[in-house]
Amino acid sequence: MIDDVLGPHLNVLFCGINPGLMSEATGHHFARPGNRFWPALHLSGFTPRLLAPAEQHLLPSYGLGITNLVPRPSAKAAELSRAELAEGGVRLAALLSEHRPRTLAVLGVSAFRTAFAVPKATIGAQERKIADTPVWVLPNPSGLNAHWTLDAIAAELRRLRESLTPGGEPGASA
């Protein structure tokens, strides 16, 4: 199991679907070289430079954190069962209640739909909050999600960043 990257006063807690095998081997989130999370995070303006997965510990200094819906590693998210995703949703709600980030950003619309029984959810801000936390759904940055380019993923992350109010919550500041 890969440790969550948490800190006090997080503006955004990014939530991956589950760790890949490279992440399991290294202990770092989004560690596979083809994963676009770290480049998209930088291109969107969340970080001042491109961070390597081994620098994930720096994220809380930017008001950011990372967790996963399901802790079990797999080669593909498609290997997860509906029950695992639903259980992950319960675990995530408890984590949000405990740590109170200002925004949750789930990286994967299909996993979000299953975990929270929201079959028509789309990319972007969600009407539904989880544990009183505003939710934003983003594209899965895995290289296996080939119909989303790096630039398109970064643009969605930028939309989230630009929507954050000075208090860090999605709002009408942009």
C-alpha cells in the first residue's frame, strides 16, 4: 500500500483510482513514466516546476495532496471490481471527514461514477459534495487513457486551479 500524501490545510486532494505496479514498486504515486499526472500538474500551474514522483512529499507545501480510491495495486484500473470501488468511496469519505481538504479532485470519471453511484457524472465540478467537500472530476492521467492528451488533461487541471476561490474552494473567482 502506498502512503497518502497529506498535510494540513490542503486546497486540493487529488485522488487516483488505484496504484499501478510501478507505483507499488517505488512507493510513489503516478510513478509510471507514461503517466501524465506530474507534467499536467506543472503545466496547469499547480506547481512552479515539474516534480518527479519521488518529490511527492513536496506537494503539501503547495497545498496539495494525493490519495487513491482503492489501495490495491494493479496493472490496469479495469481490474478493480465494482465492490472495491464502492468500498474505496466509503474509505475516501472517511479520509475527507478526517483531513478536511478544501477540494477533492478525482482523477477518473468512470471510477468516480462507480464509487459514488453517480452514473451521469462528467468531467468538471460536481453538484454533489462528499463529506462536505466540493468535488471536481478530472480525466485519468494514465497513459492507457490515450484519448486524453497531456495538453487536454493540463487544461482541465488549469480549469480547476482557476476556479478556486482565495479560500481554496471551487467558486466564481475566475
